[in-house]
Amino acid sequence: MGFSERLNSLIGEVEGSSGAALVGIDGIAIESSSQGIDMVNVGAEYSAILGDAQKASQDLNLGEIRAISILTDQMNLVFSLLKSEYFLALSVKNRGNWGEARHKLRGHAPRFEEEM
């Protein structure tokens, strides 16, 4: 199964999900799938925050960051950092199941890592 199919599978498994992307920490999207939200831009815009959070965690000797969640008025964004400088991004509408999104993203992350 390719990245596109895996992203679509992830979106289909999470109620209220509207998009997913595999993005490099430099902000360049490898693959994305969305229904109403531009996940390429989400990845590009939030990559700097994820990079800064990684650096802060390393500077403080807290270990590697596994996930970050950003809650907005309209959308919940969940990011799962992968090995090799990549991350998965998943957007979930506020009425969607945010807990399920975190759980499913955590489950899908190793599958993406295996293919990289």
C-alpha cells in the first residue's frame, strides 16, 4: 500500500477527519489527501513549529517528541513525528473524534516508518 492509500485509510478511520499529509520537517509535503482543507499548506506552515519544538525538547534533554496537537476554533490538528525528519499531519473537525485521531495516528505511524 502506497502513502496515498495509507493517508486515505487514516482519514476514513477517524470520524470528522478532513485531511492527512506526510510532510518533511522542512515543510515539503511528500503526499497529502484532503477534503476541504489544504494539507500541503498545513504541513508547510506548521513545520517550523514542529522543528522548534523538537529543538527545545533536545535542548532540555526531554527526549524525542512523538506528537503535538493544536486545537483551533474550527479544527483540531494532530501531528505525529516520524523517524528520519518526517511527520504525519491529521486534521479533524471540532465535532470529530479527536481522541480517536490521536490513537489512529499513533497506530499508523509505524506503518509509514516501515515504508520510508
